[in-house]
Amino acid sequence: MQNTEALKNYLSQIGCELADEKIACLLSFCDRVLEANKSFNLTAITDYTDFLIKHVTDSLLGASEIPQNALVCDIGSGAGFPAMPLAIARDDITVTALDSTAKKMTFVAESARSLGIKNIKTVAGRAEDQKKLFCSFDVVTARAVSSLPILLELAMPLLKVGGLAVFYKTDESELAGVSNALKTLKAEHIGTKLTALPNGDKRAILTFKKLAPTPPQYPRQYGTIKKKPL
Ligand code: SAH
């Protein structure tokens, strides 16, 4: 009960109201992550309050940027953030959690099955290798995965033209270095939501739009993307 009230309170501070069964589902997912974390490393955050704020509440900061019924791909989802809280909070969307670590995707898939969450799928693999998924999504999300130019190169191929990339950052400082990536990948920065978590930590949700098909030479191999980011 205490956790239920705590999570409701944190979510209300970011303008997110959810039905009791969704709050219960989010809490069950937290329990699963923290339990699994004892046997393999999923998160460095193990304090329950911190977990509710820095993982669950943070993941839902991007929910308001996602259009109705969107097909969403979460790149580098890890233990399922923000993919799982978004899927739980928004029945209308379908989320594909994508991560190069197969073990993490197995954890997310098993959690979804046991919690009865039907609007989430998992793909184990690297974002830049998912040719079959290119041009498939209305929204791509990513949190704590890499720098903005790299994220843009990973995300744009996965989006339909007109689709949105929603990146979770602590501030907007990286925007200064993305003009070349945006021009090259035919994308545009369309919004910045500056906000804070209930503990005062600053957050920035940066939104980009895919304006035209991604030139066929992108994404490059990950080694090249990292060595020579756009
Ligand atoms: N988004 C989660 C996890 C962040 S850790 C969270 O916020 O808690 C970064 C994750 O990105 C790792 O699990 C790593 O395996 C994954 N990752 C990094 N580069 C990737 C790529 N190119 N394609 C798919 N997954 C990637």
C-alpha cells in the first residue's frame, strides 16, 4: 500500500495519472527487476524509492510525446526502460524492446508474459542490424544508450517518414552538436521538454522528426558509428 501511494504520488508530480491496476503492474515489474538483479546485473539502482523515481517515473516522462496507437521501438531497452513502463501505462501503443544483450530481452519477455502485458515484444540484436525492422515505427525511444549523434543514426532508419525519435537526456546540452547528424539523416529537432523528477533531478526529453527516407549508407557499422559519429 505504501509503495502504491508513493508511486501514485511521484507520477502525479509529472502529470501522469494511472488506474490502480496499472500502478500494481508497474510495482510487480519493479519487484521482478530487483529480484532478478540479485542474480544478474540489470540495474545499479537497488533502493526502492530511487527505483520508483529514477526508473519508473523517469520512463513515463516520455509518454506524453507518443501519439495514440503508435508502434514504438525502444533501442537499448536493458531491463525494460522505458519500454515496459510505457507499455503498461499506454494500452493503445505497441512497444518493441530492442537490446543487443539477449539475456536482458529474455528477462523482459518473461516479465511481460508473467504480468500479462500483451503490447510489448522483444528483439535481441543491435539496432543498426535490424534491416527487417527499418521504416517500421512511429516512435523510437532511447534512454541511457549513447550520445545524440549516435542515437540519431541508430533511430532514423527504424522510423517511418514522419516518425518521432524521443530521447531521454539529463539536459539539452548535446543539441549543440547535432546539426550535421540532422542534415545528413534528414531529420529535424522538433521539441525539448525540460522537466524534473520528484527528487529534483533535471531531465530533458528531446524529440526529433524523420523528414525523409534515411540515405541508404546509414546506419553504418557500429564500429564506424562510434569512431566517426556524424
Ligand atoms: N535503456 C535502459 C538500459 C540502458 S543501458 C535504461 O535506461 O535503464 C544501455 C543498453 O543499450 C545496454 O543494455 C546495451 O546492451 C544496449 N545497447 C547499446 N548499444 C546498442 C545497440 N546498438 N543496439 C541495441 N542495443 C544496444
